[in-house]
Amino acid sequence: MYSAGEILLFLIGASFGLFILISLLVMLPGRSAQRRVEAGPVWLGGPSGASAA
């Protein structure tokens, strides 16, 4: 049977591995790199709002 230390090390290793995997997937260039950049001001509160950002 596994000791508590071995189980803890396995859980820490598995968590670290998942963290690295998810981090690499997020950093991969995907659809987010193809965002449209609209020219002109961004209006807060819609067309009837009085303030521009």
C-alpha cells in the first residue's frame, strides 16, 4: 500500500503536469490571435451613452 507521502507527491506531480499542459494549450496561437480591431472610439453604454473610452 502507498504511504501518505507517496500519494501527496503523486498528486503534486499530477497537478503540476496538468498546469503545464493547460498553460501550453493557452499559449498556442489560435482563434484569439485573429481578433478584429475596429477603428474609432469605444462607446460605453451603447450609442446613446455620453462618455467615450
